[in-house]
Amino acid sequence: MNPTEKLQELFLKFPGIGPKQAARFVYFLLRQNEGYKIDLAKNIEMLKDSSHVCESCLRIFSKSKNKEKKLCSICEDESRDEKSLMIVVKELDIDAIEKTGFYNGKYFVLGSVLPFLTEKPTEILNIRELVNLIHTNLQNGEKSISEVVFALPATDEGENTINYLKKTLSQVVGIENLKMSTLARGLSTGLDIEYVDKNTFKEAFNHRE
Ligand SMILES: [Zn+2]
């Protein structure tokens, strides 16, 4: 496989990119000057040393300054409300919610929604990590999580995921210790959290149930 074929194959792995778009990216790169290509290659190379998965919320972050850093900036921020934990599918959802400036709790990245008829949900969702996080947190006493808010896509698979999480979490922590709520559906039907705007999020959050 020559470099253009290899690159095309690599671009195909990008989210939402099909063969035609992948080929378009390769042609685009072929036309760029040497400086651009070196700059791109160098920065991709540097990503391997600078990205890190947050030990608490599992969000990927760049740790360019402090290589020993284990928590992302949100988990590290003590001014945030530790009592509220919002469950999202991906980092882009956190970025969108943060942009609204309306939520001041913590997050957890689930990694995916749960398709129907899945036999091994633990291989698809970061459920073990979530259970551990909540379990450890509840033993911390004063600052412990009191509410888990599901901010998942308003789709059938999103619903399936919420049902699975509710069942699993209540088995582990007991329903009486933890309030579980879901962003209001009517207001966010079919909406990917990644594209949520301030007013929609505010309404969906205030009417969570
Ligand atoms: Zn984090």
C-alpha cells in the first residue's frame, strides 16, 4: 500500500467520513505545500505524548504542560458541584454543555449508547468505571454524588441505555442513595447533545425527570 492509499484508509476511520471524502482529503493534502504537510505530521506526532484520559470522567484531554496530570480541568476544579454527575456519550457533548454555561456539576463519558440485544454491555459502555466512580464517591461522605443526570441522545438506543444504567446503578448503589434523572425528552427529541444550544439545554435540564 502506498502512502496515499494508506492515508485514505486512515481518513476512513474518522467519524462520519466515507470513501469519497477520504479521497478528497488525500487530494487536498497532495496539493498543499511542504510546510503544511510537515506541520500537520508534526502535530499529529505530538498528540501521542500529549493526550491523556481523565482518570475520573474518562474524557480525553491534552496535557501539554503537566505530564503527570491525571485529572482533566473540570474534574480538578473544586468550585464545581460534586453532587451532580452528568452522564454523556462523548467529549463533544461536554464541550456543548460547557458552552451553555448553565451546568456546574461534573461529567462522565460513557463512550457509546447501548444498541438493542447486546450481550456484553460492559464491552461497549464504560459501565465498570462509572460504577466504581459512584461507589467510591458515595463512600466519601460529605461531597458525594447525590444526583446522576442522563444527558443521552433522545433516541430508542439512548432510552435503552438509560434503562440499562438505571438498573445497573440501582443494583450497585441502591436507589434511596441516588437520585437519577433524565433531561426532558419533549424538548430534546432526536437532538444530539453535541448540537444543543443554551435555551434548549436550560429547558431540558430544568424539566429533567
Ligand atoms: Zn475529568
